Amino acid sequence: ASENWRFIDAAIFGTLFERGLDPSKRAQLGAHYTDSGTILRLLEPAIKRPLLLEWQHIRDRIATLLSKRDYLRVRAKGISSKSPGLRERFGRLRSQANEAEREAKALHSSFLHRLSAFRVLDPACGSGNFLYTALKCLKDIEHLANFQAEELGLQRQLSVTGPHNLLGIETNEFASELAKVTVWIGELQWLREHGYMVHDTPILQPLDHI
């Protein structure tokens, strides 16, 4: 417990848990470590591809709206505001530009809210390898959405995905606790790797739903 676990591959806990079981009872319990490659074969079609496709459609709509905003602002810039009629036209164009920007921001925020509300259930979570990999998948999608929205001219948002996205069922108490540790290590590692501030001694809140 006194060692620095910052760079450990949390997926190794699955192997440790399986090796620690009584070999005569391992098959009876159905305990088997699932490697990352096998997990991704399920996550790719079930989570990653659908969400990325959804984001791509939203990204295209955002790009269209922001192009419209820029076009309207350029038109407004070329209008003299000296006469009442021109001032009214200028204000109308600016309002339309601001509305396009608000709609683009709303689309981005709505997708992030969708990710925040997304839930992944593992009905036999064991030491949490599936949940750990699913969390990284969701956070990578969120990161891509923020990065691409920023490229288009929107502001990057704070991280909204985390352990709250995960639900697990497990009858083995030790495995359940191990799953919580696995998920939290994965969360903290991802945040550090992507430039988010993480305290050196974070308080780990319990995942009551695992």
C-alpha cells in the first residue's frame, strides 16, 4: 500500500485475482480474466462506434452553425450603423450570428451531457477489467469531442465522464473492492495523461453501485 501505483496497468488486477483463487473452484465460480483485446471486440460495436458516429453528425452541425455565425458577423461588420435603418439591420445580423453560436454550444453541451448520463453495466464485473476499459473508451470519446469542438471555435469543457458511468454486479466481496480500485486507478491515470490537475493524494470516494 505504501508503493507508488501511479503508472501501474490496472488491468493486471484481473490476472492477480484469478491466480489467487483456489484452482479447484476457479471454473466453478466462472472466474476468468478477460484481456483488453477481447473486451474491445464488444466495446467497439456496442459503445465506441455508435457514440463516435453520433458525435460526427453533431460535429458537422456545429461546423455548419459556426460557419453561418462567421458569415453573418462579416456581413454585419460591413454595415454602417449611422442611420436607424442600417442600425436595425446590423443588430438583426448580430442577433442571428449569436443565435447560431448559442445553438452550436448547446449541441456540444448536449452531447457531453449524454456521455455523462451514459451507463455501462457489467453483470459479473469481477475485478473490474471490463468496466475499466469501458471508462477509458468513454473518456477518449469525450476528449475527442472536446478537442474537435475547440478546433471549430468552441470552448473546451470540464471532464464529465468518470466512475459514475459504471455499474457492476459481483458476489465476491474482494473482487468488488478490487473493481473499485481498478476503476479509480484508471480514472486518475487518464486524467493525468490528458493534462487534468489531480491531487497527489486524492480522496477516493467509494463506488456504492459496484
